Amino acid sequence: MVALIAKSLLVIAKLIIAALLLGIIASLFTSAFFLVKDNSSRKRTLGLLKLRVVLSVTLIIFVLVAYGLGWIMPHGPQP
């Protein structure tokens, strides 16, 4: 039972990380589109930059919390 809960937390953490990364990438490309094509006086590029910064900070905080709680672990080569 405990292993099942731990495995589901790992999957949920990975899904949240993937969703945040996709949001950052979508914001980046949308901002680039508005920077090139938008002739209006609206500040869409600035708004999307703010969104991208918020998503990035949220991602960093989530990764640190998930690592601290043991939901994610590094699995690279160990020295």
C-alpha cells in the first residue's frame, strides 16, 4: 500500500513538472509570435514574460519541495 502511494506521488510530481515545462515553452513561443506579429499598443509580450517568470519560479520551488519530501530522487552517476 505504501509503495503504491509512493509510486503515485512520483507520477503526479512528474506530471506537474512536465505541465509547468510545457507552460513555459508555450508562453515563450506565444510571446515570440506577439513580438513579431502584433502591431497593437497592448503589452502582451510583457504579460507573457511575467507569466513565464512565475511559471519558472513555481517549477524551481516545486522541484525543491518534491526533492525535500522524497517524491523525486536524482538517478545519475554517483561519484
